Amino acid sequence: RPAAAPVSASAPAACPEDDLDPPVFVRPSAWTLLRETTDELRDRLPHLARDASPALRAGLEGLNGDDPLGAVNELRAAPDRVRDGFDVAAAAMLLLGMQALGAERAHEARSWAQRARREAPRDALADLLEAMAVDRPDAARERARLYRRALSLRPDEPALALAAARALAEAGELEEAARHAASYLAEHPEDARIASWARRVRARAELTREHARRTDRGITVLWPDRVLGVRRIDDLTTTIDEAMREVAGLLGEPARAELLVVVYHDVEDMRRATCAPSWSGAVFDGALHVDARTLEGPRASRVTRHEAAHAALAMLAAPIPTWLGEGLAQAMEGPPTAANEAAWQRMVERGYWIPFASLEGELFSIDDADAARLAYHQSLAMYLFLEARGGPTGPRRALSLVRARQREDVLSTVVPGADGAALLAFLRERRAR
């Protein structure tokens, strides 16, 4: 049976200013490396079937049966399991792991990868498969370890260099990530998306080269210790930890176990190293990025709790409607601000709202501050509407729908009849109270 490729992309999310890939460019895929081995197994089957030992034949025939582990054990015991240097048993384990991964059974895929490594400890593909099966967003260090090992076994493979670079960047190993990204681009200089991303990683590495580093409660912070003292970092870590635990309680899931936080000297440095638009005070893109001036200002707690909420929501590992994600993150900041209240009053007085469908997509690409503010104000209003009309379990029910990948019209599913007019009526009643 062919194994379906995982949904995950081979390139990081693009920034609005990124160059576009050439029309005919196909990015090297780590998944393709795995497919090459399993395709070779398939191509060898006609020959193997003619002169295979009874154990080898029984194992091959049993791979698609009800006892794949028994079939693999038959292959392991077969005297002719290795043909011309090709280990049929190890390849079968990779095939079964790929099938499990394609069916989103990550734990099973990881188990097959570990068995394959025990059979062939010098085969990079076992580490590659296990790295792809480490599917928790908060397991960047484990993914980095596995990709690094796979690359050490096949150092000339561009797809592994790219995969290792991405994992290492997520784990905060920025210098090493930049080196592997450069190695990949030396082979594929036409990859415009990765070239743009590599420039950001290189900037992060340069900007944090002299930073202090500390890990506490799973939160790794890189910060300019000549600008911010340890007490400020203690406060930052505590704020992030508490906010992520609050959101985890809402999700009904364990709290995020690992997070990278990068603190820059100023917002200009942060923009150079991320996709942050001009109106952003911080950003979460797998890591939490913030600047030292923001952390020393009056909005430090609100900004930090907002981005920590995004980090916790990433544990859903599913696309989340922007109004829901941004609305919840703003609710985590604390009480609505005077700016929120003023915007809602204008919406009620003028009888207008942004069409809900427009707030399903990405707000990050909005570089107009006024348009962005309105979108954020309405997103918070929609989340408060969900809380008020959906009852105590409304937000959790909405997030459960997201987890089940029912992304469209989550609000009206939880609150029947939800539309712009109902939202304005809610805001009007709220103001009267």
C-alpha cells in the first residue's frame, strides 16, 4: 500500500515580503528520501518472490495483513533478508512507519522508526522517520536531535540539511541552523522562499550571538543581559508559564512543555529577524519574539500573555480561525482596553462590522495599523460574544471543532444565528450594562 505524504510543508510559513519560488521549482523533500527506499522494496518484490526463502516470502506476504509485527519478525529471521546490500527487513519497517505517519498515527510511526534504527543503526532514514513522527509543536529539541543525527549520517543530502536547519532554528540553535540553511542553498540557490527564511535565521543568529541563555520550566530565553536583568527574565518566564497553563486548561490538554523566547534590543531588530509588521509589539511563529523596550514598558504583561496564548494554542496543531485565535489571545491580556471600548462604540453607532469570513484568514499580512486595529477589536468582540452566548463551555466547544478540523463557521456552530447584527446587539447590550 502506498504511504500518503504528511500534510506538513517542506518550507516555513512565508512572510508577505518573501520572494516567490520559480514556477517550475520543486523543493527537495525528506519524505521523498523515505519513498526511495520503499519504492526500491516494491521494485524488488517480483525478483524476491521468485527465489525467496520461506521466511522471507511469508514476511513479505504478511506486511499487509493483520499482524505486521509478526511479518517483520519473519523478515528479520530470514537468511536472505539482505540482498545486494539492501536490508528487506529494515525497509519493511520504514514502509510500515510511513504508512502509519501518512495515516496520522504518529506514535506508531515512531515505534517503527525506532525498530528500524535498531536493525540498521547507520541508516539515516530511521532517524528521519522518527523526526517526522515527533509531531508535538513543543518537541523542537527532540526533532533537532534526530534531524542532526540523520544529517550526520548523510551529510551531502540537501533535503536533510533543510530539515535540520528548520528544526534547529525552532530549538534556538541559530548558528547551526544558519550553517545548514546555507549548505542547502549552496545546492539549491533558486529556492527563493528558503533564501528569504535563511536571511531571517542568519539575522537572529547575529542579533543574539552575545545573548545570555537560560531554560526554566521548559521555557528557553535568549536575551541581552546587558539590557535586561535576571529579575525581568524571571517575570517574563512566570508570565508566559502561567498564561500557557491557563490556555491549556481551556483546551483540556497538558500545558506546552517547551518554548523558545527570543528577546531583541529593540523593535527594529525584531522586525529584521521576523515577519513582524510595523504595528506589532511581539510575535509568535513557533518561537516567541519580543523586544527589550516592550518588556520594560507598561504593556509588557499584556503583550507577553497575548503571545503566550498563541504558543499554547499551537498545541492544537490545526488551523484556527484568526478571529478565534486573536480574540482568545486578547482576552488573555486582561480587561478590554479603552481603545477596544471606543472601537466597539463606533461599530454600534455606525452599524458596521467586518464580514466574519474576512476574519477567518491571516491578519499578519495587514501592514496598515488602522485596519489591523479594527480587525483585532472585532476579533475580541467575537470571542466575548462566544463566551456570553455559548455558555461556560462555548470556547472549549469551539476549540474542539478546530481540533477536529471543522474550521468553517465555528462561531455559528456553537452559537446558532451568530452574525454581524447579533454581534452588534451583543455590544449594545454590553454597553448598556
